[in-house]
Amino acid sequence: MSQDVPSRSTAVLVVTTVTLVIASIFVLARVVSRCFIVRSITLDDYFMLFAWIVAFGLSFSIDFGTSKGLGKHDANILPEWFAPLRRSEYTFSVLYNVALMSTKTSILIFYLRLSQNTNKLLRIASYITLGVVITAGLVLTSLNVFQCTPVGAVFDPSIKDAKCISIVTLYLASAPVNIITDLAILVLPIPVLTAMRLPQRQKTILIFTFALGIFVVVVDIIRIYYLQQSVIDVSLDAVQTSTLDSRIGSARDFAWYASLSLMWSAVEVNMGIICANVPTLKPLIRKVFPSMLTDGLDSSEKESSFASQTGYEIDRAKKIRLDSTEPEDRAPDDTTDAIRPLPPAQLAVTPGREMDLMDFLTATRPGLARTQTALTIATENTVYFGFVNMRRPKSMLKTRGMESFKYCITVTILFFLWGFSYGLLNTLNSQISKLAHNSEGQTLGLEVIYFGAYICGPLTVGQWVLRRGGFKATFMTGLSIYGVGTLMFWPSAVLVSYPGFVLSTFVVGFGLSVTETAANPFLALCGHERYSESRLLAAQGVQAVGSVLSQLLAQKVLFEEVQGSALIDIQWAYLAIALFTVILSLFLYYMPLPEASDRDLTRLSEDLEIYQTRNFIPHFPVIFTTLGLAVFAQFAYVGAQQSLSYYFTPLLTSLSASSNNPLNLSTNNYVTLSLSTFAASRFIAAGLCLFMTPRLLLFVIQFAAIIFTALTMTISSNPNVIVGPALMLFFFEGPFFPLIFAIGLRGLGKHTKMGAALLTAGASGGGLWPAVSYAVQHVSKQTVQQSLSVVVALFAFGFLFPIYLNFSSQARHQVDPRKRERVDDHDRVDSLTPIRRLSKQFISIVNKVGHRRTSSELPTIEHREATTSWLSDTDEP
């Protein structure tokens, strides 16, 4: 053939072979390390050997394919090459998922071996990830093996009635599973690694070793890009919608378009094997290059188990130990227990040497233990991550000024995230309906599913994690679920599957509702209780700004032209969001966010003289009456808001068509203007709450919303006239949600977290009431404008809440902000309740008589090294 014939064969051959050779070297080094140095072979080693065998077969099938035309156009492939080329492509498709499954299984078994009887969370997460990896691997392998019915049709194009799955489409649809498991394997050990106390060089090597997994994620993303390019080049619409005659290699120039995808798939597999083997090579490196793993310090500098602490800390520990006047046989749970010497049985096996994680992973002798920080009562206020020491923040109820501001800003990022996501989803749903030719009912169904998740998320996972794990745990749980949901959109977009969109929309809504269960009360509670409404309104304003920006992004960039490729563009947007949630989750893990216990919340309500025993009517406590009406108002308001938002565009277009009056602006511009008005009102309301009572502000804006809804419904059929009261309606309804939430949360005491879950679940009205408006239009044969009667009714029923707040003295006592400082701010005994004042005095007397030591004389933050099992969940006394 001519040398000028375009060909990718050489590049594919070289890259695939080189990465295979490098992977083989690392596997050989692992075998040497495990068999001849450590002399211990475990299950993860056997899986790695199996993964290498499969990777060899996969790479060989690609190399063989390049000799039969892989990387060339069909016109440049000899006729007799097509049959062996199809066999090599089929072999690759079968082995690819097996290789990935084996490699990831080896890594996860490795994690399980490390976390045995130590870190429970890592162990549970590893089991879950392992289950996902094995299940997905077996399912995808089966789909690849039996991609055609009959199976022989894969190789025999003469079988005309065969039914085949498009292999490229299958790879794209399965991409989220690979990304999710890759990210899980990358992230799982990070909290454990950063908790280690290691010499600097070993710490650097350790972090770098596990960070190599980033390259696998990057390669996977590159592979997905080339897969999508091959889909576009072959013809996106045909691949997405057809299952007939879509057997592997049947598309025109498939060998040319798919060659780079196959090459990057091989690179992904071989890179995964390389990264998986690196952590097991320390014994070999120690033999060959011992200087790489030492810091070059004199042995005398490492004699103390406090090698990683400063001299001041050691001297301080000795001083506390010498100055202690307590008897040595004092109970170990005494809160003033001094630091004592370690018992002989707890001393390190190798004196003067600080054990590190790598020693444990690849120990050449049994019995080596892990040196770990033992926490005393004095260290409970310190958060140590191996890199930084940060003082644990006090209760969020006690934060003030800049301290409260920095925590609220951190959590406000979450508000922006779900505002951006919802705005994108809202635009996406309408575009998907156009591309997939969905009915109006199916489009509305996605809206119903999203808000329907708000019933399930807060009342199941949200409230359980919030009450047992706290705010940070709830944030991370919600973000994890949300990240999975965004990646689930990927196969739905590839297949243009309505059930897939329903499922991914539900998971996204579920994750965001769990996050919102903690985020809203966090903003309301973190700081002075007088400014709860202002803080939440400002954060919700940022959420509305996120919706505006996502609307602009969707209109100007992602969906400028409605075509099949728009779904591919949005896939990358959701991939970016998923990666951002992983980074944000890690940031929140290391960020020492304050918490609020049920005891703190109960004390706050009692300090404000709000008691559960006070009834509004017999057997109905005031606080629960307020909460019930707040949940109902939230349910009605969100239903009204979503009904108006969903039908705002149809309202303008229908009036424009019926009155023959063209719109002065496009509907997209009117939607953006309405969202901007909505966002601005929340910021304005945040300022007004500093000067007027929030309940009064809620009364005013709800009354105004009823007036402007009625005007929008009745005054004119000219769309350019009706848009005025409609925009005013958006303005007045903006502050509803944060005001209702913050007011309803006041004075609940130990029930605050459950109340937050119920108030968040109230947003599920956004799924029900737009469907009711749809029924009014199609069953009762009413116009879109006439269906606004549903919105008027919802605002009228929701008006019961501000009426109750403003005309009930007991409700006013509960929800009105107090201008005085809290008791906890300056330890003001004069404002305590009589029982608390007596209790405080009694405790003070007991402390003085029993110990004769003031709080200032107690030990401050100290660390002490104790030799325990690696990452033990409990510290030895």
C-alpha cells in the first residue's frame, strides 16, 4: 500500500505495547517483592496476576488488530482482513471489563487487608465498592459476550436478522460506573493516609504513591472523549436509536474511528495495573535504593516516640506529668488524667524508629505495630490530619462575627451547587423532551420525580445521618449521592432513555435534599440567633444566583442549538459537577465545621424561655403547632412557586398566540429576568430582616404575592402587560422558603434536626401542585392563565402561617428574635433559669472541694505517642 495512506495503526501499536511492557515490569517487581522479600502472597496478589494475564490478552488483541487494518479506513483494508479484524475487536470488547474488574478487585482486597480490625469506615466502603465493581464487571462482560443474538452474528455479517447492541454505545453507557469506582478507589484511603504521622520523605512518597490513581481517572476521561468522537463521526443519531445491524465493526470506517478509543482503553487498563502495584514495592526499593526511604536523620533524633512533635510539646507533657498531684491509681476516665509513660508491652518493636504506613503494608517481619497518637481528654479539642493541627470549633450556637461568617460562607457553596444544578436540570428537561419527542406529561413527570425525592431524602437518610452523624456527615452523604446521580445522567443521555432520565433525576433530587436537610439549619443556627433569617436568606440568594447562571449557560452555550450533540455537551458539564462534588466532600472532611448537639439546642430554647410543655391548645404544644403550620406553608409555597415557574413560559407563549401580540423579549430572556428578580428579592429581604421582625415581613410579602397572583390571572390577555405583575410575583415569593424555614425552626430544642428534615420535605409540594395545574388545564379545559387559580389558592392557604405568627402571643414569643446575648456567650449566670443557676453553683462547689483546681489549671492540648494496632478505632488507656 502507499505510504501516504492515512493510518493510526503505528501509534496504536506503539502506545499499547509500551504501556503493556511497563505494566509487566511493575507486576514482575511485585512478584519479586512479595515472593522473595516479604515471602507472603495474599489474595490481592493472585487477582493482580490474573489482571495482568487478561491485560496481556487485551493488548495483544489490539496489536494483532493493527496488523489487520485497525486504525485504517475501510477503503484501505484488504477484504480478507475484515474477519480477523472483527475477531480481534470482539476479543478486546470481552476482555476489557474483565481486566478492569480484576485490577480494581485486587486494589479493594488490598484495602480490606489493610483495614482489617482497624478502620471500620474504610472497610465498609471498600466492601460496597467491591460489590459495585464485581456486579458491574460481570454484567458488562456478559453484555459484551452476548452482544449479538445469535452470538455468531458478531463475526458473520451474512446473518441479516441478528439483533446486536452497539458496543461503542455500551461503553459510553458504562462510563459512569468506571468513573465512580475509580474516584472511590482514589478517595477511600485519603482520610486514612493524611491521619498518619510519618517522616517527611516517607509521607511525600506515600501520598504520591496513592495519588497516582489520578492518572487512571484522567486516562478514563480521555478514553470517553474518543469514544464520543467515534460515536459522532459514525453518526450519533443512528448509534443512539438503533439496535439492529449495530454489530461490532459493521459501521463504515469503524476501524479508523474506534482505533484511538481502543488504544486509550488499553492505556487505562495498563495504567491501572501500574498504579495498583506501586504501594507493594517498598521492600524491593528498600533493598535496591535504601536511601530513597530515609530522611537522613541521626538515630539519636528519632529515639523519642514524639519525633514528629516539637520540643515544647515534649517538655509540656513532662511538666504535666511531674506536677500532677493525683494518685497513680486514679480511674482512667478521669477528665484530668495526666499523661503517663507507656507500659513496657506497648513499646515499639524497633526502639528509636517511628513506624509508618508503608512498614505496615509491606512488613518483612511479623509483629510490627503502628505508632499512633493516643488521645487524652486534653486532645479532644484538636483535629489532627497529619499535615495541620486545627482546634476543634466550638458549638455553632456560640459562634460570632467572622468566625460564624467563614463557616457560613463554606456551606453557602452547597447552596450555589444545588441552585446551579436545579437550573440546569430545569432547562435540560425541556430540551430532552424536544430531542426525545416526549409528551408534555412525560416532561412534567421529570419535575414530579425531582421534587418527589424530597419526600424520601430528608425523612430517611437525611434525618438519620443528621441526628447521628451531624452536619458534616450529612453534607458528605448528600454530596456523594448527588455525584452519583449526575454521573447516572451519562448513560441516559447516550441512550436517550426516558426511564434513565427519571432514575438519574430522582437520585440527583435525593442527594440534594439530603444536603439541604443539613445546610438550611446550619445557616440558621451558626451565629447569633437574632440573625438566623438574614443568614439563610443571603445563602438562598446565592442559590438563586446559581440558577440564573446555569440558565444562561444552558441558553448560550449548551443548548444554543437543539440537536443530539447537545446531550454530549451536557455530559461534560455533569462530569465536571461530579468531580467538583468529590473535591468539595474532601474539603468538608478536613474543614473543622462546628456542630450543635441536642443538649445545646435544648439549652438554647430554655435560655430563651421556650418550653415544650407550653400548649397552644390542649395537647398541642406551641412549638409543634408552629412547626406543623410551617411545614404546611412550605408545602403550599413550593407548590405555588414551581407551578408558576413551570408554566411561566407556556403562559407567555399562549397569550402571545391568542392575542396576536408578539413578545417584546424572548421567553428565555423573560425567564432569566424572572430568576434575577427572584434572587434579588432574597438579598433585599436579608437586609430588611435586620430592621424588622421576620414574621411581619413574611405577612407582608405573602399578602402581596396573593394580590399579584390574582392580577396576573385576571388583568389582561396581552403578554407584554401581564409580565409586569408576574415579575412582581416572582419578586415577592423569593424570600418565602428561607423565612418559613428559619422561623419554623426556632425554639424546637432537641427536635430541631427532625424539624429541619420535615421542613425540607415540605418542598415536595413542588412535585404535586404543578401536576394539579396540568390536570386543571387538560381535564377542566382551562387556559394556562386560568390555571393560576391553583397558585392563588396555595398562597391563600399558606397565609394561615403568618396570620398565626402575628396574632398569637405564644407564637410571637417563640419565633421573635431576642436582642439580648445568649447565656453561653459570656457565661451570664444572672439570666439562667433558677434550676440551671442552682445546678451551676453546685457543680462549681463540688469541683472546688473535690479537686481544688480551676479550669485554667487543667492540661491543655497535648499529643502522646502510643504503640497500638494500625489505625485502631479506640485508644489504649
